Amino acid sequence: MDTLSYKTLSATPATIEKQWVVIDATDQVLGRLCSKVAKILRGKNKADFTPNLDCGDNVIIINADKVKMSKDKFNTREYLRYTGYPGGQRVFTPGDLMAKSYKKTVKAGRHPLFIKVVKGMLPKGPLGAQQLRNLYVYNGPEHGHNVENLKVIDINKVK
């Protein structure tokens, strides 16, 4: 048997092909949507997945304001943040982050709620930060990306 035919092929920066993917978040559950988005950002849905490289796609999420959470988690779930000073623990809810996304001080495409949720599902360190920069989230149906090959996918059919 020829053992040379069983080589494991790893992706290199020259062979990585990034696509642009558009996902509609209307009536999707936040955690389930973000776990599928994290897989696409990492590139785990591709055959040439390499864990130490950014081989995932660029993801644009539209209609982020129509996402839902089960029960009353928008108002009862709490996220913690610490400023680094004594007494500096801050508590905020997903509803607070959703309201913050409408402010003009938030950079376009950087939805605080989705960034918080997806960031916890990506690897920690520089690679995870680089992959998180490939995520763009917009509250409405319009996005400002003029890319030639936009691929619209149904997130319900992604495993």
C-alpha cells in the first residue's frame, strides 16, 4: 500500500480562500446563532481547517435587532465586567448591550451583544482576536459592504 497517498494536507496562508457570508438573524435564538457563526469564523465548516490559522470566512449578520432569547433572559441574565479599580465591578444585561448598539458612539458593524457572545466561543489570544475582526453585525437589513461574491446562507441548514 502506498503510504504517500495518505498525507494530511494543512492549509497555508497562500492557500486560504476567504468568502463573505451574509446571515439573517430574524427570529433566531442568540446563543445557537452565535455558536454557528463562531464555527464559520474559525473555518471549522471547511475541509482544510487548520487550528493555528485564520482560515474562516468573513461573516455579516443583518437584522440583529430581531434576535431573541428564551424566557426573559434579555432582562435577567447578567454579564460582569471589572474596571481594575476597587469597587469597579459593573453589571449589564443583554438588553443594555442591545440598547447600546443603537448609539452613534458604537462603531458600525461592532454590535456589543454579538461581540460579547461570539468572543467567548472563539479561542483566546491573538488568533481569536483576529477571527473576531471578521464579524460584522448590523441592526437593520442594510450593510455597507460592497463585496462582489456575497454568499447568503440559511443558518438553520448549517450544522
